[in-house]
Amino acid sequence: MSGRTARSVARLAAVQALYQMEVAAAGVEGVIREFSEHRFDRDIDGVTLASADEAFFADLVRGVVAVQTSVDQAVVRRLAEGWKLDRLDATVRAILRAGAFELAHRPDVPTEVVIDEYVEVAKSFFEGTEPGFVNGALDAVARDVRPG
């Protein structure tokens, strides 16, 4: 985790939180509170995890949940014909939702940064084709939601 910025750590945590909310049917505020109280800035096996931008983390998680229908539609529009969002791995779904939200609702963050960050998140979970899939999907979403 060393070398990751506070926002990078927040993005990774947001993906984990979105995954947890989906698989455990947990509520947004409870998950945000759990991460804040039990996961950030903790020492695990003698290693202190990198600090997260907790406000950015909470904004991402709340934002994805608040506009999840439109975020999901932006992603589905760019999946191969006939593919449904629920066919994707739950972690990939969480990554795409967070990335699509940021592309659509955080114009202050450059497109390349958003895509690169979520490809790196995908690499922290997967060694196969998923990072490339995330790259292609988010690049396509960016073309739809960001003019120019």
C-alpha cells in the first residue's frame, strides 16, 4: 500500500465498501462508520495502512448509492450486447460503479486519473483480464459522460 495517495486509498476503500454493501445488504451510513472507526489508519500485523481521504471516501460511497440507477445505466450502455450488470463479478461491479460515478459527477478529477486509479484498484483484486476490462469500460463511459 505504500506510495498510494490518500485519495487512492479512499477509492480502494470505497470499492470495498460498495462490495460489502451489496453482498451483505449493509446500509451506506453504517458501512461508512465501520470503515471510519475500524479500518482507516489501523495497524495490521505491525504494518500501518496508508491514510485515506475519509471525506472523499464518504462522498464516493454516498454518491454512488444516491445515483446508482444512472451510474448503472451508464455502465450497462457500454457492456457487450446482451450483457447484464449482474453477470459481472461483484468486485468489478463495485469498481465500475465508483469509476462511472467519479467520471459523471467529479469533473474536477481528470478523466485519465479516474480511469488509471480504478484500473489500479482492479489490479489489486485481479491478475487476469479484469483490469483491461475496467479500462475499456470506463474509457467508454467517459466518452459518454464527459464532453470533449
